Amino acid sequence: MRIALARFDSLVGDVPGNSRRILDRAVELSSAGAQCVVFPELAMVGYPPRDLLQREGFVDTCERAVVALATSLQSAGAGDVAVCIGAVMHVAGPGSALINVVAVLRGGRVEATYAKRLLPDYDVFDEPRHFAAGRSPVVISCGTERVGIVICEDLWRAEDAVAAGHSYSIDPVAESVAAGATVIVCPSASPCAAGKHARHVEILRSAAQRGGVPLCSLNASGADDDLVFDGDARIVFPDGTAIAASRWGRDALVHDFKAPPVAAERSAVLNTQGAEHAERWHTVVAGIAGYFRKTGHSHAVLGLSGGIDSALVAALACAALGADRVTGVLMPSKFSSDGSRADAWDLARRLGMRAL
């Protein structure tokens, strides 16, 4: 089986736009030989949809889009590919409870749906407010593999967060393996937090070793309001080795389970220690870029004092937007030293941004 973990930056609430981009990406990866294409959690509606889920007709629109996407994939010649997309559905028709699902599209129809079983209610999460929990594993056939599907918390089980006393009585990954899965896929929408990525890597390695099957993990990309997603895509094998795409990138991670990975592809799980500052830098840059793009803002204007605070903000803005989209304004007073003013002008020159 050739699998593609398709990194994807959804726009919350834009079901038609997200659906069009999912179609284009799935067809592209199908043409490249993928037999299973996985998109992140809730890719169809964006994460987190929050109270959009209560808006009349919103979930119905999502459900219709999923069915239409299956038909479009068939028409585009990608009907033989198992396309796994995150979406929202009703348990049993309009008016019933909602579920956070991965819908498997193949053969021009919705072949299967898996409902997320563990619903977090700590930190930024409040999923039990919106969703009912799924009850059983789902395993599909793809090529020579049996693919078990879990969603985000089903794998992390609060072990990736500082959530003292939070525990679950079931293990969806173990239940999927017991149901015959030879590979597990886990689409997520897990916001960045200091140290979380390193914990994810260790949880994946431990879960793959316990289950004895490869684990394919894909996080959402981009930013929505105050939440940032790193697009992490990796496949971890039971022996502890892994294939990983560079974080914050856009390319899909593609792997053929029939072919033994070459040494350059498959190596020890990446060492995540010592990169804390870089992780925070990339997170803030992604957050700024996502906010400007999704809110339609095109330019940033900020004050330059010649001090460290404004220098850092200016550097982040230039990295996120490009120096041509950032203007610094010097606001000297009788208390400003000549050195402060000189430093502010020098900063603007070094960053390549305009200064007034």
C-alpha cells in the first residue's frame, strides 16, 4: 500500500473552499500512485468549528459536501483511492447528535465512517459540548494492508498534555489492532504548545511498539485565531524508527509499505531536544501568517523603539509576512536617546522593512 499523508490548512467554516482544495490535492496524490490519502482531523470544516456547529444547516452542508466529494473523486479518476477526510456528521440524520468523523471515500461513495471515541475537555478543548463519542473501531482494506483509523485524542489519550488526573478507560489504538489493523492512521488537529511535539514523538514510538504495527500520524497545518498547528507528518514503526516530513512544510509524506525504506528515509526517531527556541519561533511566525491570510489583512504597521521588544516583534512580522509588508514607525520623545533612534533605523535596514 502506498499512503500519502496530505498536509492541509483548512479555513474554518469554508466548507465549499476546503472541499475544492481537498479534491485537487487528493487527485494530485492519486495521480502520483497513492492508494490511501489521509487528510487532517475536521479538514472539511476547519478546526475548531466551535459554535458554527450549532448554526442551522452548517452540518447538513458538510454532509452534502462529503457525498459530493466522493462523486467528484470518482469522476476525476481517483475513485479507486481510499480518501480519508475529517468531517462532522449527524449520528442518525438531521437533528441527532453530532460526531467528529473520518469519512472514507472510495468508489464514488462514503465507504465507511469512524467516529472519534475520546473527546478531550481540558486546556483549549471542549469537544463533549459538541460531539457524541464513537463506540467501535473501524478497519478498512487498502492494498495488502488493513488500515485502522483513530483520531487525535484516541492516540494521545491526554498523555501529550499537562492534564493531571485526566485518564481514559479505553485504548482505541489497541482495539483497532485487535480488530485486525496492520497499519494505524491518526489524523489530528493538535495545537502547538511548548514541549508537546517531543511528547508526541515519544507517545507514537511507545504506541507503535505496544501495538506491533506502524503508526501514521498527521497533524493539521496553519493557524486559526490563537491556535497554531505544525503540520507534523510521520510514520513510526514498531522497532522505533520513523519516516518524518519536515515540520511546518506543505508537501505530503508518501510511503510505500511494500518497498523497504532506504536508509536515508528511515532513521532513528528525530531528536527533538535542544530546539525549544526554534519551535517557539516557528509557532509564532505561523500564527501571524495564518491570522493575516485568513482575516484578509495585507500589511502590518508597528512601532520601533530601538529596544529588544519591538525588534523581536518586527523580526517575527517580517518572517511571517515578508519585509515588504511591514512598516515600522519611530516614535521618539524627549526621553529617547540618540542610540535608541539609531538602533531602530538600523533594525529596519537590516530587516529590509520600511521605516517612518
